[in-house]
Amino acid sequence: MENKFRFYNTLTRKIDTVIPHEDGKIAMYTCGPTVYHFAHIGNLRSYIMEDVLEKSLRYIGYDVKRVMNITDVGHLSSDADTGEDKMLKGAKREHKTVMQVAQYYTDAFFNDCRKLNIKRPDVVEPATNCIPEFIHMIEVLLEKGYAYQAGGNVYFDTSKLDDYFVFSSQVEKEQLQVGVRDDVEEDVNKRNRNDFVLWFTKSKFEDQALKWDSPWGVGYPGWHIECSCISMKHLGEYIDIHCGGVDNIFPHHTNEIAQSEAYLGHKWCNYWFHVNHLNDQTGKMSKSKGDFLTVSLLEEKGYDPMVYRMFCLQSHYRKPLVFSYENLDNITGAYVKLVKKIAELKDEGEVDDKVFAEYKSRFEDAICNDLNTSMALTVVYDMLKADTNDKTKLALAADFDKVLSLNLTTAGAALKEAGSSVDPELEAFIQEKIAERKEAKKAKDFAKADAIRDELLAKGVAIKDTREGVVWELV
């Protein structure tokens, strides 16, 4: 088939046309969650954009097989080889076993994905399922001289590689070689500062909850080994696209390439897709800050998860995105207006094939051009203004939603139905209070405006200020 999909490849540091290893098929791997806590909406930005990537590839005709790991062992809190095991940290916090914590947060993650219309990957594999595969890969790396034992652990020897810092420019490589990991405690067992652990024994944590027998003693795998093994188990020796957040680039993805290509003896993955951070007003979101934003918290505040998905799609995946409730309010107004407009279209007549083909081509051009979701949404708006019949517009909205997954053809009808079930007296009261609040704000009587908001909330009505005006919904 024609190869026309292009995106920024972190490995080559330029926009490349994707040419798969096997014509017409894409082997795709996604770094999955470490299931010790809820996913925050910053984590979920990456999964939304990876979901759009997969759906875009399917949309233009590729047969995609996507694999994702679940990290339920081996991920230390520094992302390198220091700190506490994140799973053990979660178990201590909640007074549960590691496996109970893993199952609970795995279920919670996929529940969030369902709310955000993120398709479940074709294969989802917990790391704890693959201990024999990890041990086998480590044995081969030892045999080939790419790994060594020290202090009871097994390490990968980065000095054996011609180019370890594969994602970095020459200047960045020199900086990393001088200063890498200055902020973490030094592991005296390592021959080189960049070496990383393939297998920990009890010398690391005496109280590690999950442990397995191995040729090197009772212990557990390092974090980096799992993605290499799980991808090879389900996708073979070659993968086309590997996805993750920009924070995975180093050391995680760098180490994956090192061990995978040393083990295989050939290039492993040609294309690397990385999504930039979602930041709040204080900087990058992270679980270590304590209180963090989840999909459930957004729902408690009255936001439809589809609004957050649209918020992500209106920005480019390679740009940092700043979250604020004001931004989300603006998107709420735009989303409600969009789906209501689609709901007003009449399902009558015949599809105009020429117009359909024209807008479908424009939509494909947008998603094939470095996954330009903002331009794809512009195509949706342009299509709704086009001089063509409603039947064609409905068909195009349904077609585009195979990628956007914003419930474009169903959400408006649901809003209409919810609106029509409101008691007329209550609706009149709501509109009266909104007008009263508007006057209070104009008079700068913000205490009264807040009191009106609280009065409405007490009656089960949430209001939001948007550029389109005040919107309200029953909660």
C-alpha cells in the first residue's frame, strides 16, 4: 500500500515517512502504566495521542497490532536504578499486597481509558507474566558479553556499545557523559556510570514483595528489560513504532534499544513517537506532588471526559500543553456547540460522494502530516459549513470520529435528551439565577455571584463560564 503517514521520529530527529517492516502492517508498542496509583491526566494525554496515532494508521488502511505492558514490578522511583520500588511504595501506602494494588490500579487505568474512548491495545501483558523471558534475555546478554554480575546484581555494560546515547545530538551526548545522574546516589557495583540493572537480587531490597528464582539468585527484573521482552514475545524481532512520553526517552527508551539490539544483533525499531508533557500552572504534573488531577476528579467537577480529550486534540502532541480550568471551560463550550450542531443535522437524502471524498482527503492529509489533530478538527468545522446536504455531513462526522473518538454523532442527541427532561420551572429558575449572577459580576459583587453559583449547585445544577456564555448541567 501507499506509505504516506509522516511523523517526527525522535531517533532521526526529523519528520519521517513510515515504511513498515512488512508492507501494509504496523507492529506498534506502547509503554504502559506503572500500576501503583491512579493515572493523572498528564499520563493520559500520552495515551490519548497514542490512541489517535493507532486509529489514524488504521483509518488510512494499515493492519495495526498494538502491544502494551503493565509495569507491576521493578520500576524504581528515580526511573533509573535508585529509590524505592513504586509497587512496594503503593502497597505500603494502602496496606495491601503488591498484586492487590496492581489489579486495582490496572482496572482503574482501563476504566479511565474507557471514559476517554482510548481503545484497549490488542495485547496487554503484565511484567510479572514474563519472568522466564526476562531471564532468557539476560542469559543471552551475559553470554554475548554485554552484561556482567556485580554485588549480586546483573548489569548491562553500556561501554560495549558504539553509540549508547542514540536519541541525543553530539552536544547532548557530551553533556550526558559528563553529568548523567549526578542527582542520584552512585551504585558502586557499576563499571560505568551509565550501566543499568537487568536483574536485582536481595542485595537491593531485603523486603522486596515479589521475588523469583534465577541463575543469579532470588530477585526480580529491572524496569527496562520488560518492554524489550514483551514486545519481542508478541511482535517478533522487529517493531515499526514505539510510543511513550518524552520523559521515557532517557533512560528508559535508550536502555531498551541498548539491550534489545545487543540481544538481537540487528536494528530493532525504526520509528519512535513521543508525546510532550501536560503542565499545570506550577510546571510538569506528577504523582509525587501528592494531590494530582485524575479523570474522576474532572468528572466530580462536572466535566465530560470527552472535553478533556478534545482539549488534548486541539494542541499538537509535540508541544507542552498547559492545563487550567479556564481552558477546559472554553473547550466545554466549544464541544457542546459542536455536537449540538451535528445533532441538528437531518439524516435524509443521499451522500454526495464527491464532497465526501474531498473532505475525507483533507482529513487524511491532516492526520498524516505529523498527526496534526488541530487541523483535523478544523476540517470538521469546515465540513459543517460546507455547501452540501446534511446526510453527507453526518457521514463525514461519523467517518472522522473513527480517529477523533469524540462521540460526535451521539453526544449532541444525549445533551438534547437531558435538556428536554428538565422541569420547565427549574429551567426558568436557572436562567433567572444566571442573569442575576451576570448582573452581580458586572457590579463586581463577586461574593453574591459565588453565592448564586453555590445556590444552584445545592439544587444539583453546575454552571461554567465559557467564551460562548454560561453553560449549565445537572449533576
